[in-house]
Amino acid sequence: MGLTDLIAGGMDATAATELLLNVVWTIVGATLVYFMQAGFAMVEAGFTRAKNAGNIIMKNLMDFCLGTVAFLIIGYSLLMGQDFAGLVGWGESPLTDFAGTNWSSFTFNLVFCATAATIVSGAMAERTKFISYCIYSFVISLIVYPIEAHWVWGGGWLSSLGFHDFAGSAAIHYVGGLTALIGAWMLGPRIGKFDKDGTPRGIPGHSLTIGALGCFILWFGWYGFNGAAATNGIQLATIFATTTVAPAVATCTVMLITWIKYGKPDVAMCLNGSLAGLVAITAGCDAVNVFGSFMIGILSGCMVCFIVWLLDYKLKVDDPVGAVAVHFGNGVLGTICVGLFACGTDTMPEAQGLFYGGGFHLLGVQLLGLLAIGAWTAVTMFITFYIIKKTVGLRVSAHEEIVGLDKMEHGLESAYAGFALEADVPGEYLETIQDSSFTPSVEVDDAVPTKVIHSDGSISKVVIITKAEKFDKIKAALNEIGIGGMTVTKVSGCGVQKGQTSYYRGAKVNMELLPKLKVEVVVSEVPVADVVKAAKKALYTGNIGDGKIFVYDVADVVRISTGARGKDALKYEE
């Protein structure tokens, strides 16, 4: 229906225009929320290992696609249908009633439903069967999310009590985070996550850059996530303000905490901090002022650090991307903070928290809502995961996990065609895995015959292993003594010091294999001693890690283009 139709129907022109603008903004906001799927996919892919990147992308894709099917079948009716006893909606039939369905409402609620489902992917990453994940994703979109969301937004019993969750700290993030916690606990940790004494090992993701991109996409989409339901320009502006301040302050808080605790600010944790602030402000983005959002930002930054520590060091729950800390922990925090910091804004005068003269009433309602939503989610999702575990199975085999889900679940050699992947599982775990289908057909000595070749030493090969950042220096040094040809390779290795210890999201990472640069040159006329001297001069700092130089005799050299051999093969006519 257009503007002319609304006016012809008796609606005031101003009211009609405002109505249409609200509809348009709702659709635009829904589009921004849908784009958040890309953000979740990038965060989860970047924070996990490359051998599972394709699997992560596939799961995020199917969260939305399976969720759409489930929402069409029954989910939308349970959420937005005519209320029945405050518990459930019924009567909407978007799959069969095209003309009678409010499609802006359907699309708006669908993208939020998909968000609740996709939160779980990161916490269960790298070890979950794809078929099992598809079953879970369908169930949460079919009945779990729609019913509790009806209580909050569909005219259910929580909304009648005054429970306030404007954009979903409880209804979406708390539900997704709690489901993630249950799923990660039932799966168990990834191979190599905990040492024999229970000490957590950091398992860094393969691309912090991709993870950061995902975080920025999510922050951008969050303006639609929180603002899509705004009913006027003033409310929208205040929502944008609070949605900006809280994550910014949360990020600063996490930076300071990790800087003080580990001596350096943790990049991955700071990215989690941004998301934590966004989750925490979501419930009260319309009801708190900027000071309230500032305080929520500080609290959410502390919360995400605490939950990450709690999961790793006390509960022994493996969450590769921090989904539980971000969404569960701060979903709870954000919902409670409404009962503390709601200030009775012009756009939400009825919402007044404890610190603004509202007493304990709103806080009590918020706590009751968390209890009810948590109980519903915990029971239904535990049953769902338990049935899946006992039927099709929840976790892949140890061999599949080590090889990677890209190859074993989807037939991908790599999500990054052309790149070789290094082993990232400790050797003691690899030794425990037996798979007869991968038994070598011949012994290694027969497969790779070797013989010792003695040389007169007239041609020598010099191999230099050093830090990757030293390439320009070693290249310039070799050029100065007349060496222009070289082979350069990025490698991994360690010396007698066995690498170094760093931290990733609060857990120690024993970097037994450090990134190195291997420079290989073959010389005949340039004295080997000159090469060694030049390399030592360029690379020496006196510290561990400067590198090593290896010198080998070369039996022969053959130039493929001309057939020249020996020293002649190393010469080029000017």
C-alpha cells in the first residue's frame, strides 16, 4: 500500500508518511542484521584454524537457510501469532497465506532468529558433525527461539509484566550463548586444548585479520540490530549513541585488563570486548543514557575477561571464539543492567531502574525473565543435543578433527586454494590416532631412497635460517658481495630454546614452531667465507633467535634451459 492509498483511506498525511518511513527503516534495519551473518562467519573463521574455515562458512550459511525454512513452517506463528495464555502464539501461516502475512514483520523477526542460531557455531567449532549442527540449527529456529521470543515481544507473559529487552540481550544473545555453553560442554574440548594437568593451551586462529573484519561488520550491523525497532528519529539517535559508547568503552576496558595482566594488550580479547559491549547494551539501548552505556561498557569488558578465564581455568569448557563469554555472560549482564541503569528516557519513560528511582521492581522482573528464558532454553537444548548425541552423534572422530572438517566433512583440501597447511596438533596426540585406511603402501626407505654423495667442494650451498623481518637486511648484504640469485622460503622451526611462550585470549601458547625465513644461495666464485661473514654482519644482534647458517657441498648443478653443468650453470652472460 502506497502513501496515496493510506491518505485515501482516511489517514493523516503526516501519520501516513511516518508509517511508511518506519516500514522502510524496519526493512533497512533487517538488511543490516542479515549482513551480520557475514560478520559472524568472519569472526568464527578467523578465530579458528584454517583447516576448518570452509566448515565454519557452511554452518553460518545453513543457520540462515535452515532457519528460514523452520521459521516459515511454524516458527513465525509461534512468535507473532495470536497469543495463547501468554505462552505461545498461533494462527499465522506465511508459507501458505501470502496475502495475509505481514512480510516486513516476518523478515524483521527472521533475521533476529537466525542470529540466535548462528551464535552457537563458534563455541562448537572444529569438532562438531555437520549433520548434527544442521539438526540443532533447525530445532532452535523452529520452536526454541520463537516461543521464548513470544514471551518478550509477541504479547506473552513477560512483556505483560514489564520485562524490557529492546533488541535481544536476553531473547537472542543469552539464548544463543547458553545454547553455546551447553553444546561446548557436551562436546568436550578440542584435542590439545588442555594439558594432562588441566592447564589450558591457547590455540590461535589462523587469521586475526579476518576475525577483525568480522568484528567491524558486526559493529556496523548492530546499528540495525538495535535501531531497527526505533519508532522516531530521536529514539533512533539515542540508540545509535548508546550502541557506540558501550562497545568502545568495553574495548578500552579489555585492553587495559589484558595489558596489565599479560604485559601486552591482547588483540583477540579486545575484539571480543567490542562484541561484549554491543551485546550488553542491546537490552537497554533505548532506555539508558550515555552515562549508563558508559558504565555498561566497563562492566561488559570486565565480564568478558572473567568468563573467558572461568571457562578455561575452572570449568574446562573449550570455546574457540569466545561466544559464551560474549553472548551468554553479557546477555545476562545487559538484561540486569536495564534494571539498574534505565533512566526513564523520553522514548521509554516507564523503564526506570534501581539507580534512577525505580526501586527493585524492574530489576526483579529482569531477573525473573532471565530465569524463565534460561530454564526453557537449557531444558530444550539439552534434550536436543542429548538426542543428537545418542542417535547420529555430536562429535567427529579424532582423525577427522585432526585432519580438519573442511576435508573430512566437505571434501575441501583447503578453504584457501593453493595454500599448504601446517600441522597444529601436538605430536603426542597424533601418535595416538590409528587409521588403517591411511597406512602407507611401502616403507619410508623404499619410498624415498637415499645415497650419500661426496663432492670436491667447488660448489657450495649456504642456507641461512633467520627471522622473517630480516629479509631486507640479508638481501642487501648478499647483493653487496655479488650474490643476486637466491631462494627464499617461509618456514617454521625452533632452536634449543624450544620456542617461546605467549598468550592468546588469556591462555598460554607454547610457540614450539616459530615463523622463520630460509634463504638459500649456491656459490662457486664468491667465497663461502664471504657469504657467511656478510650474513653474520647483517643478522647479528647477540640475542637468541638471530638464526643459524648451514654450509653444504654441492655435487653438481644443471641449468635446465641450456644443459650447462657445474660452475658454468651458475654463470649468466651479460
